[in-house]
Amino acid sequence: MLVHGGLLWRVTKSADYARGPRSCQPPSAYARGMPALEPIHVDAALLVLDKPAGLLAVPGRREADCLSARAQRQWPDALVVHRLDMATSGLMLLARGAEMQRRLSMAFAARAVDKRYEALVHGAIDGDAGEIALPIGADWPDRPRQRVDADRGRPALTRWRVIDRSHDGRTTRLELEPVTGRTHQLRVHLQAIGHPIVGDALYGPRDDAPARLHLHARSLALIHPLDGRRLEASSAAPF
């Protein structure tokens, strides 16, 4: 679904819109052996793409396939503005060209981009909403893990709200707002309060068997850098 007009531009991933405009998906992306992406939103300034779990956001040391490389096959001017963990699925915003990358990076730095995640966590969390304010730093002996570090960690703040609870009390579905953007912030904070994300191979129980991390970047909103309208994009969690 695509809705625009006035001061609001809202895009939602749905069966009708997921295919995207034909002109946005050139056949060369398929011809080069890399799966083409189905955009949530495309315009002259930016892209909103839905990253699948298990795909890197940017190239790794031993892995070239990633969201940014696939995007550049289809939109050669696409540049990364922020990242998602490889295990996390959901919405990523990419700039089109260096000037848009600069503007959007400034918006992220100023916390002018509203990002919301959905997670399924272990256990029955107390209360319906709250905040987690715990400093996070690198766990150097056990990289790439991060940890709560009161001495050397950087301030980190996560807001959470209960969406649903399982009848047996084994899991809780949460909406998460990372006010800051530390590495693995949501995963570390939820582990720290005793409710690790289901399927988290780094921070969850050792016997946690699900095939994927149950964390999805489900919405983002910002003021469009060209026309000043509010752009809202959303994608339903696949779990």
C-alpha cells in the first residue's frame, strides 16, 4: 500500500506493493546472479528496503553478498546510512548519493529518525512498558559480543512496550525503541533484564533452538530530506 499527500507520506509492505514499480527492479540485478530486492519505498533521495534475516547489511571479511551490494546492483547511487545486525530482519534506509547520505546521517545523529522494532523474548516480563538504561561496551575477550559495562560502557537507552503475552507465560512480544544506537543494544539490554530474545545465538540460552533471531525492524519515520513531508514505512514481523 502506498499513501501520500499533504504533509504525510506513508508506505507499508503489503502483497500489492511488495513487488514495487517495475522500473525500480532492472533485470540486470538477476542477470548478475544476485537476488533483486523488493523495495518498500523508492524516490530520488532515498530507498527503504526490507532486509531478510541472515543477510549482512554491508560486506563482511569473508562475505561479499549483503544488502548494500544488492541495492547498488539495482540503484548504483545507493549508500548505507545505518546498519542492522546480520541476524535481524526488517527496514533499512539507504541514501541516494553522497549529499543525501550526509543529510540522512545527520538526521540519525540528531535522533530525528524514529525506529521501532518487534521482538519475541523469553519469559513473562513484569509491567506493560518501561525503559532500560544500562551502559554498553565491547566484551573484548569474547568478541563480537557486547556487555553491560558500568565502568567503560557508553550510555544506552531502550524503551519497551508489551504487545502480547503467551498464554503459558513462556514468551512476551515487545515493541522496542532504541533511543541510542549501540552495537547489539536491544539484545544486550533484554538479556540484562533476564528476558533474552528468542533465537539469539549470542545472548540467549544455549539450548535455544529457533532457526532465527526473533527481532525485526518493523517501522521507521523521518522528515523527508527533499520535500519536508513526514515519511513513515512499516513491515510486519515474519514471526
